[in-house]
Amino acid sequence: MFRSATSTVCLPLLLFADLSYACTRVSYTSGEKDGSRVVIGRTLDWSMPPFSSMYAFPAGLQRNGSAGENSLEWVSKYGSVITTIYDILTMDGVNTEGLHGGFLYLAGTDFGTRNSSLPGLSISLWLQYFLDNYRTVAEAKADLMNTSGAPRFQVRSRGVIPGLPTVGHLVLGDASGDNLVMEYLDGKLQLYHSHDYQVMTNEPPYDEQLMIQRYLKTMANTTLPGTPSPIDRFARMADNLRQAPVASTMTEAITIVQSLLRTISTTLRSQTASVSNAATVSRTMADTKDGRYFFESATDPVSLWVSLNALDLSPRGTVKKLSLDPRNGTGLAGRHGEATHEFVDAEPYVPLLANSEKGDGTGGSGPVTLPGIGTFPPS
Ligand SMILES: *[C@@H]1O[C@H](CO)[C@@H](O)[C@H](O)[C@H]1NC(C)=O
Ligand SMILES: *[C@@H]1O[C@H](CO)[C@@H](O)[C@H](O)[C@H]1NC(C)=O
Ligand SMILES: *[C@@H]1O[C@H](CO)[C@@H](O)[C@H](O)[C@H]1NC(C)=O
Ligand SMILES: *[C@@H]1O[C@H](CO)[C@@H](O)[C@H](O)[C@H]1NC(C)=O
Ligand SMILES: *[C@@H]1O[C@H](CO)[C@@H](O)[C@H](O)[C@H]1NC(C)=O
């Protein structure tokens, strides 16, 4: 079917044959001595280099939902610092108010058939929309529908990598430790809202995941499932979190979350790895109390953080970028420590034009170029 495609496509096709895109997210709250600081972290598990960048987006940015006709439009109320994959999608990030969000893969997602009476929002900016507009999880949840009860937008996607639907679920977390998981199944938005939902991985849908977890929890003192599958990672992360000490300083809180993320990380795998056990390629953490954002590569000697307060994220600020691309020669290899001053002025990344009528992450028209990977034909 893709035999006529150019050679730039063939290489990724082979590499993606057993592709999986997994991840683990955790929200940790430190003790009263540390002001009940909430630190949220996640791994990015992916079979290829994600060529991520960090962006600093100020308030006052004009946004377009990039879903073709009747795209959602908004102006960012809050500034944020985020991490992309392929400079095409906001994968993780935190805003100036301490709202954090993570985008993780969820096979089986269906955003529904395009309903052009609803404004469309590209999957690229789905997470960014919440970081741009809300301070807390409760605020974001309360505003999902307009006053007539209609959804404010419809999430749109399209096929990019053959055989891998462009889909996922979101998890928001805030400085109070509140969490909201958002999943689209059969075109309908499912919400899971609780301070207890500190852990998220991938399949199955969150309600089933919680049900399985209730069972696995009963044996956690004697045995825990050990494979990289999303269910097993969920069980191990939940138990490690339960056993985590109470931090009394910022450094302790960061160290605890770092330890949770490093231990749940999937080791580097051969390319014959099966679905849902991709290697961890990076880890990010957000300190929602003091506005620090951390990035650690699992494949390059890079571990750095940025301070949101030291960036101008007000409407007077400009968009800035910190490339984390190891090919880039930006001198980040060997970089450890504060890197806030390494941001350079940039244009916002160009989101995926999410023009498929279908909601399952396939279809759509026109080629898509993923930097470092290649150009994909329409699927
Ligand atoms: C928003 O993007 C869509 C393409 O997705 C385009 O058709 C539309 O004109 C854009 N709107 C504005 C105001 O630029
Ligand atoms: C709510 O959204 C629907 C669909 O976009 C729209 O038709 C309706 O006018 C909106 N209502 C309000 C009060 O904004
Ligand atoms: C499209 O969305 C509008 C606004 O929510 C709703 O009234 C209408 O029923 C939807 N159409 C379909 C076919 O679902
Ligand atoms: C596991 O051990 C802890 C600490 O000893 C105990 O509080 C808990 O009840 C145990 N859980 C189960 C399911 O036995
Ligand atoms: C390297 O980073 C610079 C500055 O962010 C950017 O302009 C350039 O496109 C990047 N190069 C690659 C190959 O990604």
C-alpha cells in the first residue's frame, strides 16, 4: 500500500512496525513543612527519538485550533512552559498558576465523527488549551460545556504514522493535588475527577484500570506484576507512591518524584519489543508550587530545569524555545542544572492540521512532516 511512497517514509515504517507509545504519570504531595507542595511527573515512553523541545508561551497569545473549518479560537490567559514531541504537539507542561497537564497514549480512543457545528481543536493543542485558559482542575472541568450544555469544542485528529492512530488521553493536575482524567470513547468524553487519581498510564480505559488496580492492590505487599505493560506499571507506581516518604523540603519532594519516575521507567529495548512496552526516553516534572519545570533525558546526558518566574510569561513576553534535540548542536549534551537563560526567541510550533472526518486518529488529507523522522503520506 505504501510501496509507492518515497524512501523517507520506508525507514520509519520499518522502525514503527512494533511501535508503542506508553508513559506513566504521578502526582505527589509533600508534607505540611514543605507547604503541601504538589510535584507532578511523567515518563515519555516511545520507540523513536521524539525530538522534543521546550517552549515558553506567554499570556496573550492568539491561538487557532488547527482543525480546518470552524476551528476553535482563543487568546491565552496564562503563560506556560511545555514540552513537545516533534514540535507538533504539546505533550506535557505547566502554567504560571500551577495547572499541569500530560498527554499520554490511549489505544481505542475515538473522538467521534466531525460535527462542524462545534469548534474543532487539533489534538496537538488539546492540552495547551487547558494550560492557556485555567488555573485549576475544577475550573477547567466546570468550563468544558458552554451555558447551553454544548461541548466548547470537539477534539480532532488525523492519521500520521501508518498503523499508529494519532490518539491519546489527557490528565490535568493542579497545585492542590486535584486530578482530572479525560478520555474519549465512542465519541463521548469520559471524566474521572479526584484527588485520589494520582497515577495514570495507558490502556485500558481509566475505569477498567481502576478496577484492576483494586484487585492488584490486595497483593501488593507480597507480589507486584513486573512487565512494562500499562496495567503493571500502574500497579507498581501506585504502590511505590503509597510507600513514598513525606517530604519536608522542596529538594526532597523533587528527589522523591524523580525516584518514582526513574524506577517505573522502561529500560532501553530492542526493536522487537512488543506493544505497550516502549523504552522511556525522557522524564519531566513540574513543581506546581514554585513554578519549576524539569526535563531529564534517558538517552542523552541532559538533565535540566527552568524557572517559570524567571521568564516573562506576561502578555509583554515573547514565545521562546529551548531545543532538546540531540542532533541540534545547541550544546545541551552534558547539560545539567538551570537552563532558563538558554531559551531563544521563536515562533510557536505549527500544530497538526487535524482534518480527518473520523475520530479514531486515522484518515485526513495532505502530508505531515515530523522533524527528524520523515514525511508521511495521508493514510
Ligand atoms: C484557523 O486555522 C484554519 C485551518 O485549520 C483556517 O482555515 C482558519 O482560517 C484559521 N483562522 C484564523 C482566524 O486564522
Ligand atoms: C453553545 O455551543 C453551541 C455549539 O457550538 C452553540 O450553538 C451555542 O450557541 C452555544 N451557546 C452559548 C450560550 O454560547
Ligand atoms: C452537533 O453538535 C451540536 C451542538 O452540541 C448538537 O446540537 C448536535 O446534535 C450535534 N450533531 C450530531 C450529529 O451529533
Ligand atoms: C500492606 O502492608 C501495610 C503496612 O504493613 C498494611 O498497612 C496494609 O494493610 C497491607 N495491605 C494488605 C492488602 O495486606
Ligand atoms: C536547532 O535549534 C534551533 C534553535 O532552537 C532551531 O532553529 C533549529 O531548527 C534546530 N535544528 C533542528 C535540526 O532541529
